[in-house]
Amino acid sequence: MPQRKTPLVNGEIYHVFNRSVAQQPIFRNKREYNIFTNLLEYYRFYYPPKRFSHYSRLNKEEKSKLLNELYKENKCLIDIYAFTLMPNHYHLLLKQKGEKGIMNFIRLIQNSYAHYLNLKTKRFGSLFQSPFKAVRIEKDEQFIHVARYIHLNPLTSYILNGFDDLKSYEWCSYIDYLLKTPRRFINTTFLMKIFRNRQRLEKFTLDQLDYQRKLE
């Protein structure tokens, strides 16, 4: 990846996003969305013991054991506060926890997914635009608005038809904020401290849907 003009600093939060080369579809079915989502979880850890391609071939019990060990060690490149996957791009809200954490995380997930899709479709070359975009989050108010933007993206782009569809959209972290037990790789603590309960978060998110669609 080309050298970045804006440094990515440890302890800071960033809105990270990227899209495919020529805006070609890269998530075309449930399996492909699931693979990228699993990559987000797997490569947020420092030095996983296996490449994802090897990990993905393990049986369910072996995968669970390996992941549990990584969670127990709790050595992470980044924290994930929000994400959404769209047919030709992704959005992430990340905190960098270690030196070059975001850079290494994005490199691993993009390269691994590109390798998978290139083999599957018999294509060659880059899959994602380079470099990825990263905007530093400077205030809590900016954080909650970016989180809402990310969560509403499938609706504002008309990938989904209505708000009820968003509540069951697996490839967006909004559902994790509605569940009593969110997925382990989503850090819901910071955003929920601001809103204090799910009802307030849901109202805040829903209230701006029409406005965000106009902006889109």
C-alpha cells in the first residue's frame, strides 16, 4: 500500500472505508459476506497461528478452540465499534491499539479476501482501491454521527427496503447494538455509554434516515 499522508495514531479512532476497483461487485452472496465478516474477527488479533485460508478449513470445534485462545490472550491490533458491508465497499469504525494496527489489519483482510475471490473467479490484480481512506474521529459527537452513518448505509443506498430489514442485516453491526449478547468482535461499550439504552440509540438512528438519504 502507498505511504499515507495522514498518520494513524495509537489510541485514536478512525472511520475507515474502501471500495472495489472500478466499483465492481465483490460481495455477491451470503457466503462472500460471511467470509469477509469472519476476516474482520480473525485478523483483529496479533499474529493468529494460522492463515485464514487454513483456519477456514478447520471443523467447528477446532475453530472455536482457536478463537477462544485468541480472545483469552486479548492481544488486538484494533477495536471495532461499527461496520457495514455493501456490494462494492465497506465501512469500519476502528480504534488503533498498536503500532500500525489499522494498516496491518486492513492489509490482512483485503489481501486475504482478494486472494479468495481471485481464485474463485479466476481473476488477477487488485480488488480494492489503494490506499484505503481513513478519517480521524475527534469528538464524541462526531463518533455517534459516523456510527449512525455506517449503520444506515444499507438503507440510504437502498440495499435494504426498510428499518426492520436493518435489524436483521447480518453484515452490519447495528444488530449487535440491539442484541443482549453482541458478537464478540464488536465493541459496543463506548456507544452504549453515550446512549445508555437501546431505545435511545434506535431513535437517534431512525430519526435521520430520510435526511441521510437526501445527502446520499
